[in-house]
Amino acid sequence: MIQSRLPLHACSYTEEVFRLLGKRWTGLLIDLLLQRPARFNELAAALPQLSKRVLSERLAELDDGRPVAVSYRLTERGQGLSPAMDALRVWAGAPVDEHGQALPFSAVTHGDEAS
């Protein structure tokens, strides 16, 4: 079978995704904030190897312009990343349920006590 030699085209949407998510720590911060809203110090404690300066920079890059009162949370658009993050975790080898879906974070770290 001969492969087609159609021209390749870079997708501007994919470029935008990796412009933001391709920066070190951004994906982990999104993953933490998908779990729940968190204060700056909670995020810093969850990623102790991340300097507070870089944490501040990454949070500013994710900022949608609203003032942060007490905690950081993802916008509705940011929450929309949940299926993609689940798919990436499965791709990386995370535990899955009988349907091939990524197990919730709490089930992975604390055992599936609800069953």
C-alpha cells in the first residue's frame, strides 16, 4: 500500500495547547486544580521542587484576569481539560477501571474504599 503524499499542516489549535501546556509545571498545576480549588501554599506544598517564583509565574499565565481572593480554581474552560488529562494519564500508564477510564485520584492514592 502506497502512502499518500498530502502536504502536512500544523494546527494552530494544537500550537496554542502546547504553547501553554508545554511549559514545565503547567500541566501538573492544572491536574492539581482539577482535583479542587487550592491556596497558593497548598499548591507549593504539593510541588515542593517548584520554586515559589515559578509557581507565581505559571499561575499568572493561567490567570483569566479575575482577582484571586483566597484560592486558585480553574475556569469552566479549564475544567474542560479534565477528559484530556484523564486520557494522558491512561496513556502514561495510570490505573484504570473495568471500562478503561482513569481511576479518580482519591481511588488511586487511598484505595477504592467506596466499593
